Amino acid sequence: MKESIYNKVKQILEDHPRARESYPVLHKHFYNTEESFHDALRKMYEGDLPKLGTVERARRMVQESNPELRGDTYDYRVDKEECIRQSINIKSEEILMEL
């Protein structure tokens, strides 16, 4: 990944906290352009602009390296994920016991 994309995304996350949890907000600030959506997509296709997925991946990389730039709901989602994993494991064990 180009360092300039990483740095631009990092700056956006520092300046615009809502972009920490919202890809549309991140994209709005990253592409900050006056041209039509169709023209922007064409430029992405032609390689003149980074693709949406590239910008999204850069956000994940920035947030992994800089935990302070994670969104406000990060801890909640991690806790919820653990509860769901435990629930799935319990259900799996119950199903295996029935076999």
C-alpha cells in the first residue's frame, strides 16, 4: 500500500472522528472531489484514484497501529464478538453431545 494513502487516511481519522466508524464518511473526506460519482468511479477503474477497498484497508491498518484512532464502539464490538463466540461454542458442544 502506498504510504501516501496510509498517511492521508490517518490524517482524516485524526481530524474527523466520525470517519473512524463510518466508511462513507471516510470516503467523503478521502475523495473530497467536485466531480460526479460516475467520473470518480471511472478514475478508480483507470487507476487514477485508489479503489474504495484500498482506502478501507488503509483505515484498518491505521487503526491497528494506532488504537487511539479506533471508533468509540470498538470495545463494545470486541466484547460482543467474544459473547457470540462463546455462544457458538456452547451450541456446537451441545450438538456434538446429541450425536
